[in-house]
Amino acid sequence: MFEITLQYYLVLASLLFCIGVWGLINSRNAVRVLMSIELMLNAVNINLMAFSAFIDGQLIRGQVFSVFVITVAAAEAAVGLAILLSLYRNRVTVDMESFNLLRW
Amino acid sequence: MNIAISTQTICFLILSSIVIVGSISVVLLENIVYSAFLLGGVFMSVAGLYLLLNASFVAAAQVLVYVGAVNVLILFAIMLVNKREELKPVKGLKIRKIFSAAICFGLLALLIRVDLITPWSLPGPVAIGEEATARIGEHLFTDYLLPFELASVLLLMAMIGAIVLARRDVPTKDIGTGNVVNQSLLEKPNVPILIDKSSN
């Protein structure tokens, strides 16, 4: 049986990141956009953890970084959903195509 | 934690296929509630990948924060804004989708090429395995102390900001009649102030 090396984790993270990017661009539901952002953050976390395990095995700075990324992701989700709620209250829709407040 | 290589490979293949299939379904499924629950599954299998990488603390943090907090938050958001609505057709949506998919495939090809041709300095030092949790604690209270404290301030700011943004301001007295306004949290039909008038 072949051994799982660093490259397998990196390719998995790249796939997850690109799926997240596609979802971020193409979702029309604002909640799904937030989900895609979480997917992208998870891809970055997988990268950090793989590097920490395979290259930086003694100091594991990658694990510390992913703890920080998880913290920031939680804060981002809370603020993002609050913004979404207040947008929904004012526009009565979650369609991304109708959020044109910043368009001149 | 030492697992036989074949077990590790099988676990990796199962977990990564769950991650890929789950995330594709999160992005593509019509029903947003299914997407939210599948997102929880994706988070759980990412935690399994962390366990394969000998990182039990981060795996536990992933389950607690992502599955326990972020995913529940997303479900509550879906519950609060769940309205069946007919999306207005947008001109050129199909072309946009194909175009962005092409760009994403290009990005994917670039990333995979970088992953595979870069000479990573392998093999690195031997992983410390079970000691990882203690080492993370040492890092957090010595050389990463400032980011750690900043993270706590950031969480406080995010909490207050979320409360301020999501709160609905109700005046104590009705401006017209002077009667006391009902302050309960019942969903009242409120007047939207920013209705999109550009379409009609």
C-alpha cells in the first residue's frame, strides 16, 4: 500500500479551496456564501496542519496558526451572520444579486 | 499514535473523499438546509484528518468550534432568514458560471502544479506526537502571547459587533400616539427601508 505523503494533503487542500472559491462566486444565497468561506478557511487549515506535521514536527507552529485561524473564523461567522440578518431585515431577501447598495 | 501505514492510507482516502464529495454538495445542492448539515459532515471529516496528522488538540478544537458553534450558527441563520423565494432570472448567469468554473480549474491546476513540483524539505524532524498539546500551550504563552491576547480582544469585538448589528432598535414610546411600545421579541411586520426599487 502506498504511503500518504505531504503532497496528498496539499492536493486535497487545493481541491477544497477551489470548490470554496467557485461556491463563493456563484452562490445566490448569502448563507451559502458564508459556508463557502468556511470551506476555504478549512482548506487553509489542512495546509497548515500538513506542513506542521511533515516539515515542522518538533515546533508545530502550524498547529498554533490553525488554532488562531479557527478563532478568527468563528468571529467572522458571527459578524457575517449578523450583517446578513440586518440586510435581510432591510431588503427582505437573501439573494446576492439584489444586494447592490454599494453600486454607483 | 502509531497506526499501520495501510490503515492510515485507507482512513485518508475515506476522509478525503467525504471532504471532496461533501463540499461539492454543499456548493451545489438546491436545499440550503441539506448544505448546512453536509457542511457539518465536512468539518467532522477534516477533524478526522487532523487526528491522522497527530494533532488531537486541534481536532478537538475543530469539532467544538466548527461543528458546535459555526455550524449551529449557520443553521440558526437559515432558520431566521428561511423564506421560499423565486430568484429573479439574471442575464448571462450560465456564461458566468462556466467562465468562473474555467478560472477555478486554472487556479486548481496552478496550485496542484506548485504542490507537486516544489522541492519540500522532506523528511522533516520526527513529529512529537502526543506532546503536541503541551507544546501548543508553551507556544501560546511564550512566543505567541501577543496574538493570543489579540485573539481574545478580537473575539470580544466580534461578539459586541454581532449584537449591535443584529439588534433591532425599538423606541420606548410611539412617536405618533405617545403610547408605550411593546418591547417583546415577537416578530412584527416591520417596514423595510431599503427595498430594491430599481426593478420596477
